[in-house]
Amino acid sequence: MASGLSALLDDIATIAKVAAASLDDIGAATGKAGAKAAGVVIDDTAVTPRYVAGFSPDRELPIIARIARGSLINKLLIILPAALLLSYFLPSVVTPLLMLGGCYLCFEGGEKVLEALSPHGKSLASDLVELSSTEHEEAMVKGAVRTDFILSTEIMVIALQEVSGLGIAMQAGTLFVVACVITLAVYGVVALIVKMDDIGLHLARRQAALLQRLGRLLVVGMPKLLTALSTIGIAAMLWVGGQIILHGVDLHPAAFVGLHAGAAAWLADAGLSGLFGLLLGALLAWLHHRWTARTAPSA
């Protein structure tokens, strides 16, 4: 009996050691994959606030929570299993699907730019008005989750490529951790950004003069920051969308201007990818509007 119990305890200890080693491996793989996807994560963070800005303050955090929940569902229930299955059975279709998503990002960004440039168009930040209708909130949440789906797919595929040499269980564990950590990070930062003016009001009521000045600075500056983020978010969609498509056909814009590494190469790649995304997005938006106008029922 004693020997049997000893053997059982030895087996449990061995399993615990293997589990701990697996967790360490997943942690290391998560760090590697997350670092590789950091650029898209930053874009995701820049894109999201424009879907929240303009709502009454009491709806901001609930809307962010709804978008975050949708993002996590996208990553864990749709993208993670689909990415694993496609990478195993049909790896050749992963890049075309990403490029299709890139076209959608370009279309959405290009449509906003065309609206801003039209004679009676809205500015890139024209959604920053007080809106509280349930229908509008539903539309904005759905739009944010839809855009997040494309960006999340890019993040998860990049992460999967970084751990492609590992076993299926390790890949799944790594993608699960990446999905949870990145979603928490992105929407935690977004929540902090949109509530920074409330933090500023709190600081402005403190007795310390330095805190009061900082609070007033936040109160005055945050609306301008949110307006800027609205425009930055659209630029990020064009940049990421253009980059997905160009890299999908193995074209690297920086190489065309003789740059292969460093900050200058990154800036050239981002700028040229964004320009390509803008041109493609504007074309797709124009074609979409023409098609809509032709198929719309006559009055």
C-alpha cells in the first residue's frame, strides 16, 4: 500500500513538473508571439476609441466592455480554432483570407476619407457628438467588433506563425494566452484613454497645485486627443490593411526605396502601405457607392 501510494505521488510530481515546464514554454512562446504582433496591437488600440467617442460618459465603459467581450469571443471561439484547422489542413488559404480582411480595412478607411473630402462630407472626427440612441450604440458596437475581427485575425495568425514549430497543444495554449492578454491590454488602455477626462476632473479638485494643473490639462486636452485618435484610427486601418495586402503578395514597399532595416525602413513601409491602402480603399468605396446607387430602387 505504501509503495503504491509512493508511486502515485511520484507520478503526480512528474505530471506537475511536466505541466510547469509546459506553462513556462507557453509563457516564452506567448512573449515571442506577442512581441511580433505588437504593431497590430497598437493599431487596434488606436482604432477602437473612435467607436466610443461622442457617447455620454455613463455609456463609455459599458460599450468598451461589450466590444472587449466581442473581441474575446472572436479570438477564442472563431479565430483560434479556425487558424489552427486552416494552418494544419489548408495552410495555403490563410494568406488570401487575411488579404480579403485587409481589403475590408482599406474600404472602411477609404470610405471615411471620401466622406471627409466630399463637398458636404463630414470630418474624420465628425462622429464626436452626443449620441445615445440604442440603435446607434448597437451599430457602433457591431462595427467595432467587425473591425476588431480583422485586426484580431492578423494578431492571431502572426502569433501562430511564431509558434508553428511547436505541437498543436502548445500552439493552442499560446494562442489562448495571447488572445486573453492582448484583449485585456488593448481594451484596458482604451478604457483609460476615454475616461482620462474624468480622472482630470478628480485631480483638478485636489488641493495640491501641481495635481490641479495636471487635472485641468487632462480635461482640456482629452477631447483633442480623442479627436486626433479618431483620425489616427482611420490612418491605422489604411496602414494595416495596405500592409496585409502588400505583404501577402510578398511586396515590401521599403525595399523599393532602397531601405531594408531601421526606423527609416519602418517609416517608409508604413507610409507607402498606408498610401496604397488609401488608394485601394477609396477605389473600393467608390465602386461600392456606384453599385449601391445603381441597385437602389428608384423613388
